[in-house]
Amino acid sequence: MSAVPLPRPASDESVTLARGTVVQADDDGCRVLCEHRSLAARPAASCLLRPRAGDDVLLLLGEPSPVVLAVLVREHDHGSVRLPGGAELQGDPGVLRLRTQRLDMRCGTVELRASELRALFGRLQASGREWIARLERSLLELGDSVRRVRGLDETQAAQQRVRVEGRLHMQCGDASLVARRRVRVDGDQIDLG
């Protein structure tokens, strides 16, 4: 590998550019084989692609430690783009991943189109003025459910069925049941009053 000396003004030390091959890489840095030496190097802030084993990289050799300026050649067409602050975009064939501690999106409209959307989370919290959902079918499986409605709660349906394995308890100030045709009450024991 050839090295090109780069003079540094007002200093006796010199730095050189060299080409090397990454033999090992982790989150803290990488080891690069350069001019028959194994060097511990760290990526420069301007190095958007995170170095991986097998990459040919451009090195800046000097004090205090070598710096990877850029990834020159990569065997595969996928890679990782590091953003300022530590966020990382990973591109694999057909997959784009975003890794970060926190994602803050602020925009007028967010539009997602997908044949399938999966979300895994420990806790989901949402707040807003209005929630509108139009679905052909909705299936919801819950362990426990508590719902509090401060105003009106209205359900409109062609048919409705409620099935409770245990006890059904309804409590209200006033109750009104209106049927246009027939009301049926069936049970082993019926208590009124």
C-alpha cells in the first residue's frame, strides 16, 4: 500500500494517507491491516459508512491514533451510515433499519403505505384531539382492559354480541332498554327489584 505524506503547518509531526483493510470492527473502532501492520483505528466524524471486516479504507496515519477517513471498497452493497449523535442507518438487501436511542419526528403529515405493519414495544402512549380509523376488520386480544370515557360513548352496529364467561355487572343511574319487536330474558333464576 502506498502512503502520501501530508505536511502539517507549524508542526514537526507529519501525517500520511494510507490504504488498508479492516480485519476486525466493533462499536468502539476497528483494526486495520496497513503496510504489514495491524493498527487500531477509529472512524472519523466524516466517515458515514461504518467500517466492517473486509472493507478497504482510507487511513490518516498520525498522532494520537490512526483515523479511518472513508470506506473505499466494500464487497457487499449494504452498509451502515452513521449520523451525528450516534444514530445509525443500516441498509441490507430489501431492508432499511434505523438504530437510535430516541426518535423525534415533527412534520405536518406522516403517510405510511405497507401491506403489513408490525410494532413491538414495552409501552405505547398516544395523545391527540381526534382518532379516526377505518378498517374492514378489527381483532384485538388483551389481558386486561380499562376504558374511561368522560363524555358520550356510542356504538352503532348492524348486530352486536357480548359474551362473558363469568359475571356481567352493569351499574348506572338510570337505564332504558327499547326494542321494536321482542325482548327475551332467559335464566335459571331471574330476580327483579
